[in-house]
Amino acid sequence: MSPLLWALNIAHVLLGLAMLLSIWRTVYGPRAQDRVLALDTLYVNGMLLVLTLGIRTGTTHYFEVALAIALMGFVSTVALAKFLMRGEVIE
Amino acid sequence: MSGASIPLWAEWVVAVLLVSGTGLAFLGTIGLTRFRSFFDRMHAPTLCASMGMAAVVLASIVYFTVAGQRLVVHELLIAIFVTMTTPVTFTMLARAAYLRRLESDGDHFPPDARTPSRDT
Amino acid sequence: MMKRWLPYPRVSLLLFALWLTLNQTLDPAHLALAAVVAVVAPLLGSPFMPVRKGAHRLDHILLLCGIVFIDIVRSNIAVALIILGARREQTRSGFVRIKLNLHNPSALAALACIITSCPGTLWVSFDPQRREMLLHVLDLIDEEEWRDIVKYRYERLLVEIFE
């Protein structure tokens, strides 16, 4: 097996474990801000996983998916942080 | 399974970048689960979003540039976007957490901590 | 004329480059589309753009970017070592209050982004009456050291850039 394939396998396993850990933190809190922080980490890890998938398959189509995940992660985290701050999103 | 094949030196460069980047992201998430108080936990995911992301994006750029024989830079957009948005979300989240603070969260707040004004 | 159609030339230039990078092309059709986007988007967005004195002194901006890059790499390694538990006993986190001389809102926003994007430091809040910021540090050994870092490493350059 080539070094790249080894690295890809390791990267997938590490990112999968990281996503599981952030899901654990999302579920067990303990407070709302912990859940939001963990959700943001989950988004970043998911984006990195999609980027590594793009390297594995050798197609650039995954780039758009990663960009969309990054955008949605930003918007949702900002909305949730705003909600935590004031109790409403739009004022 | 893998798409285009690339020379061995490039495989090693991409492999090292991938493993170090995802390793940093994994470490950041470990910190998220291991630290005791909320404000300590807020420091850990910055690892994923700064160097971890940068290394993986660099790996992607090197791979597609070598495989396609032309400069592929549009992954840089992700890097720029994530670098610019992460501090914004984190400062907002830190402010929200500070406004909702409780001593039972495990953080030692400064003694004269009064409610910060809300217009910045 | 120029002011009317291109109120924010730097934003327009960025949008132009962004469109071309996103499409990975230098096709004439895409050049035209990018030009349309670069002209129309700032015009539509201009009611929402606060009018502020922008940044100048390109040399100082580049210097600041270099410093921030070095700090991000260094603090990444430091925080990774803390998480690995290499020096768990001595690590103590805490808040630091720092009085700032910056007045420009853009400069304050830039400082907040710089501090937060380094792992290990976090901008928590800013009190405009007392002109004090609240900083959370993961590895707090000496409060004065962090005051010096913020004041002399970042604030001095930001004053030069924005004021």
C-alpha cells in the first residue's frame, strides 16, 4: 500500500473518532454553550473529512461540498450564539 | 479507489500533511472532551480550525496541483473563509457564555465581573 | 463617476478575484461575469456598510500578518502539548483585564480576531466605558506578560495601521 493510502486511512479514522467525540460533547453538554461549541467542532471535522474524501477519490467535486459545510457551520453557529446571548435570533 | 496517481515524493508530502493536520484536529477534539471548564474547552477547537484545517487544505492543493499538472488554488478559499469566520463565531460564543456565566461551570471569574455592556 | 460606481474599490477587487478563483478559469465570459458581480454587489450592499476610516500602511499590515502567523503556529504547538498532558500540573487558566488605547472599532475587531484565532487565548468581552478588554488565557503563568504581549506586540501596530 502506498504512503498516501496509509495516510488517508489514518486521516479518515482520526476524523471519524473526532466527530464521534464532538457528538459525545453535543449530547452530554452540560450547558447549552458546550453543545454549540461541540456542534461547531463537528462541522469543522466534517468539512475536513469531506476534503480528505476528495483527495481519496481524486475529484474536485467534493470542494463545493466542503465549502457549503463551512458556510452552514458559520451561519448556524452565529445564529445559535446570538440566540444564547439574547434569547432571540432576529430582533 | 484512488483517482490519479502522483509521484512518490508528492505522495509523501501529502501523506505527512494529511496525518499532521488530522492529528491536530483530533487533538483539538480530545481537548474539547477533556478540559474541565467551559472557557478552557473553548481553546481546543481552535486547533482544528487553524493549523489542522491549514494542513489538510495544503495537502489537497499539493495533491490536485501535482495530479492535474496545473495550479489548483480554489481550496485556498476554504482556508481564507474558515480563518476569517472562526474568530467571529468564537468571540460571539465567548460573549454569550460570559453573559450566561455561573460559578458552577468550573471557571474562576474575576471578582469585579459585572455584566458587560451589550453594544460591542 | 468613479466614486459613484465603485464606492468600495478594494471590496470590488476582492469579489472579482473570488469569482475567478471559485470558477478556476480565466475565460472571457467569466471575466465579464466577475466584473458585473464586482460592480453590482458593493452597490447593493452599500446601505449596510458602515462608513469608517479604513486601514492604511501596507508594510505594517504585512508585518502584523507575519507576526500573527508565527504566533498561531507557536500557540498551536503549545496548546497541543497541553492537551497531550505534557505539562498538566502547572497549567492554570484564568481571566486577564487589559486597558486598551484603541478607539477605532475596526481596530478593536481586528484585535479580537487576532487574539481569538491564536489557540490558548480568547477575547471574551470589551467594556467601552472603562476601555477594558477581558481576555481568557489557557496557560496563565503571569498576567503582566500577557498585558505586555497584547500592548506591545499587537496594539502598537494596530494603532499605526488604523489611527
